[in-house]
Amino acid sequence: MSDLSVKICGVEFGNPLIAASGTFGFGREFAEFYPLSVLGGISCKGITLKPREGNPPPRIAETEGGILNAVGLQNPGVDHFIEKDLPWLKEQNTRIIANIAGNTQEDYCAMAEKLSDSDVDFVELNISCPNVKSGGVQFGTSCESVGAITDAVKRHCKKPLMVKLSPNVTDIAEIAKSAEYNGADVISMINTLTGMRIDINSKRPIIRNNTGGLSGAAVFPVAVRMIWQVYNAVKIPIVGMGGVSKWQDAVEMLMAGASALQIGTVLFNDPYAPVKINEGISKFMDENGIKNISDITGTVIPW
Amino acid sequence: MKYDSQLFKLKKNDRIADGIYSWVVENDNLPGLARCGQFANVKVEGKTLRRPISICDADDNSLRLVFQVKGEGTEIMSKMKPGEEVEILAPLGHGFDIQKDKKYCLIGGGIGVPPMLFTAKQCDNPLVITGFRTKDLVILQDDFKAAGAETVLTTDDGSDGIHGFVTDVLKEKLGEIDEVCACGPIPMLRAIADICRGKVRCQVSLEERMGCGIGACLVCACKTKPKDGEEFMSQVCRHGPVYDAEEVFFDE
């Protein structure tokens, strides 16, 4: 019997599938389907220092093989998360990742300090949200800014620090190296690709924010390519995400260099996807005599 | 269990008006949980998102879903054959609050009409006012009558029923009713809410582009102010689709 558990920064996950931030709320709605321990972990909805209302609707548009979203970080704030959501989440027997976004470096550091004294297992630095005017991605698109924010937050963060990278950059491997050099413990990648859809009858963008972040199966090959490039550039583990929809995708992304995976958009199509993907990975491992998930990571044989 | 995603068998797929189809789908576990005003999220082959469709009627082992072909997803649904299996997440959302011994006026506009049938079946002798653009789009009139409702039909162009809007009829009947429930386009709902304000309670069912359907992804936002709470961006799929009209900021 294959062992689906993975260890990242000394933290054991029961299986390699983590719910991606923004697709899973704080878990309660999905607990109606299955015990949340079905997932190795949950990356919670992105939180900010103060509550945020988010963008006006519509916030979503369907695309070929994917969706665009521009929620704009609607969330109840870090204090609410720690007091109201985290105690319940910690009882669900799964690893909890707090995803944080801010307007300023000080915001990020203040949140990292609050979360350092909480029960979260990881802090995920969201410097790649494309859907807010300030905060997020302006920290994530140059080596200098990624290095600076990673270094600053790391000094305030007692939890392992996961830095979530934006794909909307020229050379993601260089950005990943800067994050690693400045103290990132893990890279998570990729956030959404910026996109746009227009209603040809009204000539209006479908999303009120005009542009949104593209996710779903359509971005999968881009994610695999970028994970492979980063795997070859850094030594810290990578949590891969971007369009994983079936177990074959999961195995493929692990082979590209991911140590664990986040899944998101597929949950809107099939809330039971994590159960099915884990079953498929397990069967693949049994059939191929693979004992540990880590034995798949980075095993691509490039030409 | 409040909701789940399970396989249903498509029992009937009938075209009941121009571009409008009526499904009956069967499953032993979920239909009995449905309440009027709730919806179902239908998985469509090859589409990333499910299609949220209001529940037109339900019994212990079947749901009736009436939908309009609006894009590729509903087009695929319209071509499915009885006997096919379809995965449906249901029942979802917060439905209409119907109380005994009250005279209800149920108002539906266009494709907002279907959820009012299941609602009519929960009321005693309701008045049902429905409005359509033109006679080719008129649906469910016989079903409402069979449910014991008094029906008033309006069309924008006068091609069937009364030439005019549902709001014209509502203004006349306002003195005879205790509460209003409405589903349809936002301008219609706003006008109905204005007529009811200060006179009778009004509940409205809203529509918004949705993602997960259960309140986790926060994409179907609607600015609302609960009676005793602060205004916030609620989720139409979870806090709605039915709201008290006075809670809703129709313009935002």
C-alpha cells in the first residue's frame, strides 16, 4: 500500500492535496461533503489586517477550460480568522495554512506576528493577487520587491513561510531564487494568470473589475513549465498548483518538481475531486511500485 | 445532510416555450430536502462551472428544473436525453419563508417564474402574477392553476394576457395581500420592492454569476444589510438567493 503522506519543513501532511486559497473559504462549506481530513491541508481564504469588502460583482467569468475571477480579497480580517475560524479548523485533522495579503510591508509583518502565536501550520505570503489595486502583486513581480518582502516578513514569522508566486512575470525562476535567498521555506506556485473576457453584445468586460485571474485546466501546462523551471533553480520545496483537475495532472505536476499540490478551481466542478485524485495517485503508485510521494517529485526526464 | 452532489437520472427533458426547457431528474436522497426558492447546481460535460438552476418543483425523489438556453452550458443541457445521468449539487441556498394563514402574492418575471411554482404549492390560495416579454415565452400557467393559484398573466407587448407589467397588477391588488415573493430581472424586483415598502413584506430571489454554489468562493456577491446587522457583501448562493427586499442594495 502506497503512502500518500508528505513532509514539508518537518510538517507532515496526510496526503499531497491542499485546498487552494480562495476556493475553499475557511472549510466549513466543504465539511458538508466529507471530513476535511480528506485533504492534506487547507490554504485558507486570503486574509488582510483589516476586513475587506472585496470587488463589486460580477466577480467570475467562465472561459474555455477555466474561469476568471476577481473577488478582490473579501475577508473578515486576521483577528476574526484567528478567533472564529482557526479553532474550528484545528479540530478538522488537517494542516492549516494562513494566506496573507497586504497593502504595505507593515501589514504583512503585523499579520505574520499575530499568526506566529496561533495554531496555523504555515503562513503563505500572497504577493500575487492580481485583483486588488494595491496590495498583493506589486510586491511579487520583481526580484528586489519579492526579496525585500520575504526578508521582512521572515523576521516576524515563527511559522514556516510559504511564498506564493505570480506567473505574470518575465522570469519566475529568478523570482523564486530571490525568495529562497531571502528566507522563504517553501515556494507555492502559480497564482492566477491575468486575463479578460468581453461581452460582445454590451461591449462590457464580463468581470466588473475588467480583468481577473485565470485558473483551471487551461493554465495547467503553464504551471507545469514554471514549476519545472523553479525546481531546477531552487533547493526549497515547491507546492505546485494551477489547473490540477485529475489524478494524472497531479502525478504530472509532482514529476515537474512539486512536493505537494494545491487544488482549487476543480472543486467548483466536482467537490469530491480531492477524494478521486488521491485514489488515482494511490493506484498509480501501487501499479508502479512507488512507495512515497517524494519518489515522484522531480522525476521528469527532460530531453 | 443539507446538500450533496450526487448522480440524478434525467427522466424528462421537454421544450415548453421558445428556448425554455423543463427537466425532471430523479434521485432518492436529495429532492426531499428541497425547499421553495432553493436552487440546484448542475454539472455540464466539458464546462468548468456548474449551472445554477432554480428548483421549479420537488417531491421526495424528483426535482423539476426549468431553464432558459442562455449560453453553451444550457445549450448542452437542452440537448440531453431522458435516461442520461447528470451530477447535481442540491438543494442550495436560502429559500422563501412562507407562513401559514397569510395571503401571498407570488410574482415571476420571465425565467424568474419557475421557482414560484414550488413556492405556490406551499401557500394557501396564492395570487400568482407572471410577466413575459411576449406570448412565445409564456410558461407554467396550467401548472399554477393546477396548484390552486389565482393567476394573472401579463406580457410586455400585449400578445397574451394583460398588456403591461406585473407591477401594474401588483399596485391594484396590494390591498388584498399580506406578503409578496418575487423572482425576475433586477429592475422588476426593485420596482416591486418600492411598491411594497412600508405596506407589505417583500422577499426577492436574486441571480448572480456563481462559482462553488455553497458560499466558499465568494464570487456571487451582493451588498446587503440584514435587519439588525451591518451591511456586508453577502453570497447570493448561501445567504440568498432569497432575501428580504429591504436588506438588498439593488444598485450595487
